[in-house]
Amino acid sequence: MKDVAMEAGVALGTVSKVINGLPVGESYRLRVEEAIKKLNYQVNSYAQGLKASRTYTVALLIPNTMNPYFAALTYQINLSLLKRKYRMLLCSTDFDPNAEQDYIIMAQQNKVDGIIGLTYNPDLRVPENVPFISIDRSIGPHIPCIASDNFAGGQMAAEKLADLGCRNVAFLRIGSSLTNEPNKRKAGFENGCLARNLSYSMKILDDGCPLSEFEAFLTEHMHGRKLDFDGLFCVTDLIALEVLKILKKLGLRVPEDVQVIGFDGVQPFNNGDYVCSTIVQPVKDIAEMCVELLLQENMTAKPPLVCLPVSYTYGHTTKDIPEGQERFS
């Protein structure tokens, strides 16, 4: 900074003000910026942050970035942080409970200003002095949880299938044994079925179970070339994709023979096309809420749970064709 001040012919304090975005005379600012460029001066923002007891870095714990929903969430959280001049430390846990705990320790050592985590470790320990925002799972009384309204989403799926003429439906799920917000999709679906007098069945697999069990379940419900169910609700879009392959293998047409609704709102190329008709999670709003709450000063005043509204969108696997669109052949 002294070299920059000498090159620009200004006081050291003027250089400091320019670097920190404080107001100075326009001519001074231009001279300092020109000197910074000429000398290739780089601000040590980490040291700058330590001096201010803030590193402007937030850690994100996410299972992976291969899953399109996790990838979209990572992208939006990064954008929300960048907008506030923060950097993101990405920690991909691959669903490993030990890795989740190790990353929390590493994040502490790197003196991050806070952690946002989508985690699965049932015994996860979060130090009280580390600001933490959880996604989809309540971890403790002083750790806010941000989630979609999963109950409403499950109910919405059942009601939509009923509106589209379905009378006998099934719920397909692979899920964690943890008590978390996505588990509420099941209760919401049941509530919707009961409200609309839909006959329903459920096939629920534990994490790690082979998807072939879904094929066996659907095959058991085939009589001749007809499936007992005229509607299926899959707890994620990725499960819906696998189920669509199974239905094709069984010689069933979608949506003519059976209609399918997923959950998440996955858009593989972010071009407006969804992988199936789906309950859309408000990913951008989830990311913004996580970052906004994390960076608030008083963690104790923050709500324990924030549920954000979901919506339904057509994706070619149901019979409701929006005006101006055509069904895939």
C-alpha cells in the first residue's frame, strides 16, 4: 500500500479508503486505481478479514454436485454470496457422515463466517460459536432450518393427479431414516388422497436399496398389459426418471396409461424443460434465505424453521398440456 501511495502521490490513508470502498475525491480515486493497476497490487482479503474478525467466506456442505437439484442449490447459494461480496468454500460430502463432521472442523480452522449445510449425519455436532443454517433438516433449537413446504407439495401432487382423472395412485420413495422435512411429502400425499377419495398404495425403500424393487413392485401390479395404478407420485425427479424407464420396459405409455409426477423441479440444461411433471422447489429463494439468515448478526432471534412455498409445473408426463405446447410422441 505504501508503494501504491508513493506511485499515486497520495497519502496512505487515501489508498486505504479506495481499497475499502470509502468516499474520496474522484481525481484521487483515479490516481490510486491507476497505481494499483500499474503495480499489480493485490489486496490480501484474508488478512484484511482477520483484522476485522471476518473472512467474508462461507462454507457450503452439500452431498454432491452431480445431482441436478444439489447442483442448482450450490449455484444459487454461490450467487447469493457473491452478491454480498462473500466467497463460498464448497465441501462435497458424498453422503459420508464422517466427512460432514470433518468439514465442519476444517471450516472452523479456516475461520469461515458461517456454514450452510445439507447434511445426513444423525450425530452431527455443530459448535455453538459457529453460525450454521441447515437445509431440509432440524439439527438443534438454535440452528435455523430452511426448507420447501414439503407437506403442501405432497398434497399438491395427489390433488393434481385427482384433477387429471386418476383414481388409483401410488407413492414411490427412497429416503433417509432421519427425521427431516422431505419426509413430510408422504404425509401430504396421504392427506391429499384422503381428501379426494383416491385409492393409494405406497412403496418406500430405505437408502441403498436397489431401484429394481420399484420394478418388482410395479410388475406385481400388472394384470395383463394394464397397471393397477393410473397415477404415480415419485418423491424426487430422479426416481421419476428411473420409474419412467421401468414403465417403458413394461410396455406402458406415459401419460396415456399412467401419469407421473416427481418432486424438485429438475431442469438438466436450465432451458425451461423439466424432466417430468413436477412439484418445483423454489431453489433461488431457498438459497437467498439461507444466506440472508446466516449473515444476520443475532442468531438467537432467527426462526427455527422457514418453509417456502412450492408450485406445480407440467413436464410431459401428465395429461394437462399447457396452451401452446405439444406432447412428446
